Amino acid sequence: MAGSEECIFCEIVRAGSEHILKDYGDCVAILDKYPTVKGHSLIVSKEHYPNMLEAPDNIVKSMFVAAKGHGLLLKERLKADGISVDTNIGRAAHQIIFHFHIHVMPRFVGDSFSDKSREITKSERDELFRLLQ
């Protein structure tokens, strides 16, 4: 696996199953450490690409297919009313970690969605792992 020694997502992929909800082949699903909503997940490429525009087309396709499957899983298991899918490219678009990833967020009627998020607790993480694995 090519990657950056300093990239947190490369470290998570290398560390393996403790952090990974699902393995989708070219990518994995993990929980966002600072979720904007319950179940906020990330589809992360196993190989290091700074963003979607720098990833090969086959990886982009694979990751969006995984995002679709993960969105269906979140909708079913969390009884979500909808799903938001997003990827940020560059600082101007609020990309914080420069490793290609896609946000998949369950949405619920009346939920509040903002950039103000807090770190997920261990009990919240454990509950979501039970529901989503």
C-alpha cells in the first residue's frame, strides 16, 4: 500500500479491523471521529490519494459504489429518513485530511446539521459498531 507515514487515514487502514466498520475492497468504512450526526461514516481509500480528483477513475467508482452500499446500510439499520454524501477537495472546500474520503451521513427529519461537532464517545462508537457490522 502506498501512503503517507503521517496520514491518519493511512494509519487507520494499516491498523486494520479495530477501526473498520466494513471492508469494501478498494476502500473501507470507518466512523467519523467528530460526527455531525449519529452514524456519520467515512469511506476511505486503502491507497493514498490526496482527493477524488487525484484518484484513478476505477477507485472513484469503487468508492462511490461503497458509499451507496454504506448509505443503504445506514438507512436500514439506523432508520434514517435520508442520506447525505459529500467529498471535500482542497482547503477552500474545508478538506482537513488530505486523503480521499467520502462522508456518508444518515439524516433524520428535524436533525440539526452543522460543522459544530464533538468527538464520538466510546459508548456511542461501540453501539454503532454493534448496529453496523
